[in-house]
Amino acid sequence: MRVALLAESFLPHMNGVTGSVLHVLRHLAEAGHETLVIAPKSGDVTADLHGARTELLRSVPLPSYPEVRVVFARAARLGALLRDFDPDVVHLASPFVLGWQGLAAADALRIPSVAVYQTDVVAYAQKYGLPHATALVAGHVARLHRRATLTLAPSSASTRQLEQLGVDRIRRWGRGVDAVRFAPAHRDDAWRAAVAPGGQRIVGYVGRLAPEKQVDDLRALADLPGTRLVVVGDGPSRPTLERALPDAVFTGHLSGAELARVMAGFDVFVHPGESETFGQTIQEALSSGVPVVATGVGGPLDLVRSSVDGWLYRPGDLDDLRARVADLVGDDAKRSAFAAAARAAVHGRTWEALTRDLVGHYTDAVALRRIDDGLLRRGGPRPAAPAASRPRGRWSRYVALGDSLTEGLCDASRMPSGQYRGWADRLAELLAHTSASGPFRYANLAVRSRRVRHLIDEQIPAALALEPDLVSILIGANDLVGPAPVIPALIAEVESAVRAVRRTGADVVLVTTFLPRRPAARIFARRFAAYNVELRRIAALHGAILLDLEAESEIGELPHWADDLVHLRSGGHRLVAYRAAEMLGVPDARALLGLDEALHADEDEAPRGTWLTRDALPWVWRRVRGRTAGDGILAKHTGYVELPTRGDRQRADAV
């Protein structure tokens, strides 16, 4: 494939846009693709561009920000460059001025374009005190990305922002990290001793020193006891910041091995900017094994797992920022645990993998452009981009998370006394049965009475350690039937769990909560409905597979519910398992459910005693004592169990 990359900024000025372009050039070249770079000229370029042709155009610096260069090239000039190179696709890196001109040239030549949203210029206009220009900038961004064949957004926050501007055809594409360069092994004790001779904990910031990065907020850490603040970077805010932070260490701009050494030497990394579409320095800090304290808005939401590898503080609350940093510098054990989790978080986020994804987006753009041109000739509207294709039936490591429903309570069909199957066990067997290659591994971390906080604190970290490629999440009912649940807080935690799993590349089956169709359940119906509305939003936003059981009227029918009035009996678990299997592409799942029902009638034991003495009174007694049914209960499969696959059986038959 021939790819023309138009970059709004380029070498020798290094920033996030330039860095991303260089990584893409390298991995496109390694995969055999040809590239052309069109960018502003602002000095000599001596770096290895991996065989890329370059056309560096005359540019002028912004008066208040000379590091940013603007190209005013005519569309005819850009058209001639593109016509000569004859690309299959035009890649627009953080497009604004040059990107708009390049987009016009690409359109004239009927070349598909992929616009990579990387700089929140709307927020920058606000930060620089240009309220009258903000609406104009927002309108320009919207027009540009609507005109592009496909837009790539790096985070859930930037996706929402673009959708609010009316941009369609948005796909998620993040950023890679060099986990060899940015690694804990580069920690330099000599550098640390020179910077903090009194043994202080080193709190670091890396980035451009400019108003849009909110570096002035670092003042909140100026006199934090037992710490030394290190500021890496340069920009127009540096002189003011140096006067405000006389005890801080200012290194200026660093790159390469020197930046990696300094980053690994931090004890805590701080990121105050609220206008980040992604946050590459956050990812580099995590890769270096450094816990991160970042503002809880924008790109950091997709990178920092609060209470796992860092803290997200309330946007604009500098007291909270200070408290979160103090918490980590003052607790060696917590900081060490967060550091280990930080390094583990970047596993698999390589530029090689992301560039393969990028080529897939290029291919989609080529196909969409052909459709657009055909419809344009017939006067039809431009269609929405189809969802990225999801391979079905290729999972090999499935982990189930949740409470008693996923543990399988009351599904004793064909199980030894005191043991349960459950819908997740049944689903795992179905997925293994359809797998042509093995092995198929399954773990079930669900435990009765668990709430959303247990999902975050216990189950998600354990699941990520297993490196699954499929995770199911059914949680929340125990919270919703409690006194005055705060649904937005519950949803925020569930969304962080889904985000954490999706960042690894694994698929998520997100299951809506549901109630039996009986009068006593109606008092909770509004809560469950409000909660499920948000689950549907989370699934759509993060690309999760939604199993909408609330919309399945059959699940509420009383024959599917056990005698305790709150759990499913075996027939209910079968229904959920086969509905999930159908969503995951298991062939003939609906027909298989009918066959399973006919061949395996419920074998539930007859309940002993009345509902009052058997179920209600023990529940009340546990609540009075501050206990739950899950206390002391361990998950039934904390590690993987191996299930036989169709391929295993075929090989056995062939012997």
C-alpha cells in the first residue's frame, strides 16, 4: 500500500504528533508499505525516516508559539504532490490547516482519507482566551472530520467530543508505547541522588510547558513535604513556572534514552492537563513502572486505572491533586503495588500492533471511498461506516466476572451436591465445542453477594492477570436492591472495568441486569432500568458485546426462577447461556437451546422448609451482623480450567 502522510507538525520539533508519525513510518516500512511525508519545514531533519519520501513545505511560526508552524500551501500544489506519488490513502495527522488543504486535494483526486484526531484545538482556543474563536474552531474541526472518509479517535472522551460535533464514521485507534525504551530497568540511582540528595520522593511532569497543558497547576505540589518536583519540557510557560517553583528541577526538553532514564527515576508521575485526547506521556510513565496521578477527564480516563496503577483526581480540584500525590509518596507499599500494575498495564500496546490496526482502517477507508463515489454519482447520502468486523468463535481464554448469577447458584443440574454450573459454565462449554483448535481455557471469578466495588477491587485485577481474550461482566443487582444506590457512581466503576479490559484487546460481553416478573420486584424496576440504560451506552461507546437480558421478556417468567425468588434455576441459566452464545456467533444457538431443554430437564432438588425460614430470615440475620452469603467463599475457578474442543474430538476420532 502507498500512504501519503500529511502532518500538521514535524521534525525537528518533537511532540506527540511528530512522534506518532515517526513510529507509523517505521512500522509501515517494516511491513513493506511505501510512504510520503508532507509537512511544514522548520529546520534540518537528520532522523531516520525509514525510506519515506519527504516534501517539507515553507511555513511560518505562530507569533506567540514559534514551535508551532503553519503551512499555507495551495490545494493545487498539494494535488500535484499527491498525483505524482499516487497514494492508495491519505493519512492526515492531527489535521487543521495543512490537513484541510490536503483533504481538499485528496477529494479532488478521489483518494480516500483517514483523519487522526490528536489535538484538541477547541480546548486550546479556550485556554488561550479566544472565546470568539472557539466556535469557529469547533466548526472547522467538525467540517474537516465529516469530510474525511474515516476519522480515528484515540480515546472514549475524544470520541464523545467528535460525536457531539456531528462527526460520523469514527473508529478508535490509540497510541503505542516503546516498552523496551520506557522500562523500570532504566531507573538511575545516581541521577536520583543528584536530583534529590536528601532522599526525597521524586514527583515528575513531562510535557510542553504551555497554558493548554495547565502546568500552572503544578504549584499545588510546590511545598509537598518529602518531595522534589522535576519538570521535563519547554515552552512559553517555562519562565513563569520557574519563578513560581524555585525549588523544582527544570531539565528542559529531553528525548530518547535520556528521557527514558529520567522517567524511570520518578516515584510518581503527574499529569494536570484537561485537554488531552490521549496522553502519551502517561502511557510512557506507566511503561516505566511509575504510578500516575492525572485529572479525571479526557484521555487519562482510558489510561489510568484509579486505585490500581494510579489516581484520577477531580478536574480542577488542586487539593485533591495534592492529596493523591501525598497518598502515593507517603505509602511505599502502595506505591510499589501501583508501580507493578502500571508496567503490566501496557502489555501488548506496541506500535507494531497498532500499525497493523491502522492498515486495517486504511483498507476500510478505501472501500468506503468507492461506496461514497458511487452514491455521489447517483445523488445518494453518504452511508455510515460499518462496525469494525469482530472475529467470532476464535476465543481461547474466557473469564467470567460477577456475583451469584454468574457463579451459578441454584443451577445444580447434573452437579455433585453443593456445587453449581451456571450460565457462564454452560457458555464456556458451548464456545469450546465450536472451537476447531485448542486448548480452550475458562475461569470463573464470580462470587455470590459481590457488588460493583468487588468487581473493581478484586475481580478485574485477577482477570487481567490471566490475559483473557473474552470477559463477561454481569454485576450490579446487589447494589441496586440496597438502600439508595448512587447509580452514576456504580456506572462509572463499571465503565472503568470495561475500559480496562478493552484496552488489552480482549472482547467484553456486558450483560444487563434483570428482574423476575413478580409484584415484589416492581419497587426496584426503575433503578434497574436506569442502570441498564447506562450499560447500553457503555457497550456502544467501548465496543463491548451487549447481552441485553432486560429486553428478553422470557427471562422474567417465573419458571426460570428458583424458589428463593432471587436466583435462576437451571432452565434460566440455560436460557442466558444460549442467548450469550447466539450473540457470540455460536451456530444454531437458538435451536440448540430447544434441544437442550428437551434432553436435560431440570433436576433441581426440592427445597427444604418454607421461603421465610429457608431464605428470608437467614438473609436478614446476615445483614444485621454486617455479613453476606459470599463471606469466606472463593471463586470456583480462580485459574484456568481446560475444556475439550471440537478439534480435540476430531483428532481423537481420527486416531
